[in-house]
Amino acid sequence: MNLILLGPPGAGKGTQAVKIAEAFDLVHLSSGDILRAERKNQTELGRQAQEYMDKGVLVPDDLILSMMIGQIGRIDAGRGFLLDGFPRTLAQAEGLDQRLEAAGRRIDRVVNIVLSDEIVTKRLTGRWSCPQDGRVYHEMFSPPKASGKCDACGTALTRRKDDEPSVVAQRLRTYHEETRPLEAYYSNRGLMANVDGSAEVSAVTDAIRKVCQAV
Ligand code: AP5
């Protein structure tokens, strides 16, 4: 099964992607995590992406498409994948479909995690992440067992620069203008399933598993 997780920033895509990839044995590809790793390693792509990410706007489609298509191309033909944060524009969705078709692959389900702008803002301003393994925590809603440390590897948790309130507001504007049109794109192809992202983490996981089991 090949899956896309859609939804606004802070909807819980990263939180759910780890659980769903484990449950269905999928390769998890997060465009945001890959870009942050490129930045950390100070690659040319990371350098180019930095100014866009810090402003809360999208990195240009051609850079993202070649990065993500390259990553998908490395996955064994028999293995499924879960895309988190990609595609995010109609040009990316069309580019993805063309490349997958050429490779004899396709998307089987698109899960849209639905959440209001108000809750998104609360979620992002309380978020902490592990720079080592990408696990995500929230100071109120899902705190780590030991304060400030990743449950899995013990690494000190960090906050993302783009979680500052002014950048969150820009990320939400970008989402409504550029990513929401994907809902119609995938609905028209009969692939979309909406899931309520305001429920507890385990309830959201159960809802996503349910719509994926139907594939
Ligand atoms: P990216 O890293 O993809 O950020 P995003 O999509 O804005 O999503 P987030 O990672 O912020 O949120 P999430 O939905 O994963 O939520 P999470 O699980 O962390 O992108 C960053 C930037 O990179 C973009 O702005 C852009 O510049 C660039 N970029 C990336 N992909 C691109 C692309 N395809 N094209 C162009 N540019 C691209 O949860 C959030 C918080 O809520 C956490 O604290 C979590 O613990 C908590 N939480 C989660 N679920 C629940 C729940 N059910 N109840 C209570 N709390 C919860």
C-alpha cells in the first residue's frame, strides 16, 4: 500500500506517520524531515531551502519533486511507502502521479487529517521534537516520559524555528492557498478519506488504520 498523509501544519501528520508506517510496514518519507536533514548537513539543497522554510512558505516545486522522486525511487518495488508533507501543491501532485505511473506504481489512499487553525496554533507553539529520530512531543498533550528528552533515544528535544507564532500564521496561509486544492484533486480520483485530527492521538491512529484497511 502507498499512502499520503495530508493536512495543515501541526495536524499530527508526523505523529501519526510513525505509527501508521510501523503498523503497515511502510517506508516513511517526510519532506520536512528530509529538508531539515539537508540543512543540518549544510548541503546545497539545504541552503536553498532554508530561506523558504524560515519564512513559512513552500520550497520551489522543482527542488521538492526531484528530492522526493529520488527518495521514492530508492524503495524496493515490493515495499509500500507513506508520504508525509508531500505533495503540497497541484504541480507536485501531478508530477508525483506521472513519475509513479512511469514506474508502474500508484497511490492507494490519501488520508486528510482535518484540524482548525486555532488548534493548529496551540499544537505548534507547544511542540518539541527529537533531532535524532524525528519523534514528536507536545508539552501538554503528549509530553516525554523524562522532561526534555526523547523517550526512544534520550536525545535532548529541540523546538523548531518555524513554530514561532508569526511563522505559524504564514504557514497556515500557505496551506489554505496552495495545499487545500489537493483535497479536490484526490477526491476526484476517489482516493480521499477525512479523519478528525482533534481527537486523542490513539483515536486518530485507529481512524487512519480503519480507512487504510479498507484499501
Ligand atoms: P513540515 O515539516 O512538513 O511541516 P508541516 O507540514 O507544516 O507539518 P508539521 O511537521 O509542522 O506538523 P505535523 O502535521 O507533522 O504535526 P505533528 O505530528 O508534528 O514542513 C516544514 C517546511 O518545509 C514547510 O513550511 C516548507 O517550507 C518546507 N516543505 C516541506 N515539505 C514541502 C513540500 N512538499 N513542498 C514545499 N515545501 C515543503 O504534531 C504537532 C504537535 O501536536 C506536536 O507537538 C504533537 O505532539 C501534537 N499532537 C499531534 N497529534 C495530536 C493529537 N491528536 N492531540 C494532541 N496533540 C497532538
